[in-house]
Amino acid sequence: MANRDDYRRAADAVQRGNATKQQRELNDRAAKQAGSMGNDARAAQRGQKRW
């Protein structure tokens, strides 16, 4: 099971454009959630994540 840090690393990798398939899947799963983690995941997919 992935923890919060795994989801954050996945969002960062998606933002940079060098995410693995597993990281993209984690980010996709997080993007479906409400709250700050979901917001970060959706922003990363759009290339608008702020650190």
C-alpha cells in the first residue's frame, strides 16, 4: 500500500514528465480523491503543481 510520500513523489515525477507507469497510476488514483493530495495530483497532470 502506498503512503502519502509515495503519492507526493508520484505527483512530482508526473509534473517533471519522467514518471514511471506505477507513478502515473498512483497519481491517477490520487487525482480522484478530494483534498490537498487530490489537488496536487490534478495540478501535476496539468503541469501546474506548485511546490
